[in-house]
Amino acid sequence: MAHPDFSGLNGEQLLEDLQQYCSKIGVSDIHTSPEKGSVRLEIRLRGVLEALPPMTAENYEQMLRRIKFLSKLKLNVTNIPQDGQYTFETEGRTVNIRVATLPSRFGETVTLRLLDPKRGIIPLETLGFPGDMKKQLEELARLPHGLILVTGPTGSGKTTTLYSLLSTVIGTARNIITLEDPVEYEIKGIVQSEIDPDHGFTFSSGLRSILRHDPNIILVGEIRDLETAQTAIDASLTGHLVLSTLHTNSAIEAIPRLLSMGVSPYTFAPALRAILAQRLIRTLSDTSKAAASYDPSNPETYAGRMTLPELLVVSPVLRDMVLTQEREEALLEQAKKDGYLPMKEWGKILVEQKITSKEEIARVTS
């Protein structure tokens, strides 16, 4: 799509107009990259980077100083990364912006992540989960204990899915506590806590503290190390339902990944209930669906986004295989016998239904 040209505005007005425009069209991230002679400006829309007209170095410097002021970063520090946040108002709601700077050859690069409350809790069906899978996920969220993992790369919608899962059990007489980095959206009816590694409040230490507050359901933002992984597993075996995320390409890969971290297979196998892997794909516009042909490389071919999932529900046979640490290929073979449909197979179905393009499926699954 054609975007406005912000390059001629001074720094403060440029930032204001840019963030208002980006919140209006659903942009998730704004990226700036200083280069020789100008500054590249890009936005991530429906998961894809799109270029805007470049800024002058002078206008960018003004905008960067405004960003640092708003997010309480040190204006005179340019040689080390800094992180901060600020908010702005748009159309009757408050949007939170997470700021990250990074030194580069021609100046500081800055990335702005827009955490818009209108994208907060989205029903599972709206996210695009098939009816049967939606029902399975809702049943999993009502289990009294166990470990449920959501996997995928950064930006694949893992947190959004977890929030949606939690929303199905809020108000059902269950104490829900989250441990996040950072808290992306405020959710009524649950306790949300944000880690602070600089003061020793990490996922692993925070999880131990949460267990003293008698939770029924615990959301751990991400499993990054053995201590967090084993504590989450132990918690799921002692009467808690634990939800967390992991960075793996497929649901099956999460099993050898955690085992390679060093978790005990004797506790991991009985704890694991399900693994959901996912990507976000662009969906075809009505015009493209009706056309005899379309250009899959044209952003205007697409009108929205949805989840491309694969759900592995752990069967008794698969649990025994995890216990004996079977190879990934054997786990995949058994999972398929149990009804597991890999992401690429789901993608073929969506292409046949003219929901998306085969090029889009290839883009996110290659």
C-alpha cells in the first residue's frame, strides 16, 4: 500500500504523525536505520517490512532526541544500547511504545514496538484457529495441572495466543498469575508481574515466588534456561497449570530442545500436556480471492492476518517416548499417527480454501 511521506517534517511532528498513522493501520513495529547521507525508515505491517520515504539525518536526530526524552533514556549516551518506554493517546485509547536503541556505524538505530490495547485479547476463533483445534485449546486451558507450551519465532503471535487462552478461564474461580518480559497488555481478573533482571527478579526466581501465592494457572513469558524450565515442570506436577513459550520452529522440536537443556525426562514426560507451534500469515483480500490470478508479492493482495498453527496433544504412547528420549523423527511419526497435522499441511488446506497464497505459506514455513 502507498504510505504518506513523513520525511519533510521536523522531529517532534514527524514522530507524532508517524505513530498516529501506524496505530491507525495496525503497524506492530517502526524501524529506523541511519545510513550514509540519510536514514532508512521502515514499518512492519502484517508481519512484513515495508519501506517509507527516508528521513534526513537532521530530522532523524530531532526525532531520536524526542523519543529519548519521552522514554527517559540518556540523551548523551549513544555508544551502548538503551531500553525504555512511553505512551501516547490515539482515538480514545492509550498505546504503549517499547523503545530499543542500538549503536550502528552511522548513528543510533531505534526500534519502536507498538503495544496497542485494541490488539490485546483476541478470541481464538478470530485469531484463525480451526473449530476443532479451538475446542481442544479451550479444554487444555481447563486442565487442573500440566505444562502447555506455545512455540515459534519472535513476532509469531505467541503472547497473543496465550492471552486468548487465559481469557477463556478468567472468572472461573481460578487464581491466575503471569510473569512477563514485559507485560504487553493489561488483563482484568488476573495478576500480572514483570521481571526485572537488574534487581534479581528473573523468570526462575519469579516463578519460585509465584508458587507461594497459591496460583491455579501460571503464565511464564518464556523458558530461556534450565532452571526456569525445570521449575516450570516441577510446578506443573504439583497441582498447577503452567503455560509458557519457547523458540522452536515446530511443536515436535520443543521436546528435544528442552531435553537438551537438561530437564529430567522423568518429570518432563508426565508434565507435558500439549505443544502449539504457530506463525502469522497474511490473508487474501476479497478482490484477490475472486480474481483469476493475483500477484503474491504485492502487499495489497492481502487484507489481514491469521494464525497458521500446529497442535501436538501428548498421547500416552508419545509420553512414553519422551520418557525414553526417542529421536525427533520417531516422535514425529508417532504424533502423526495420533492425528498431529504439521503446519505446512494446514497451510495447504488454507491455500485450497483461498484463504492465503502458497507463497505466503512458504514465506513463513521455509
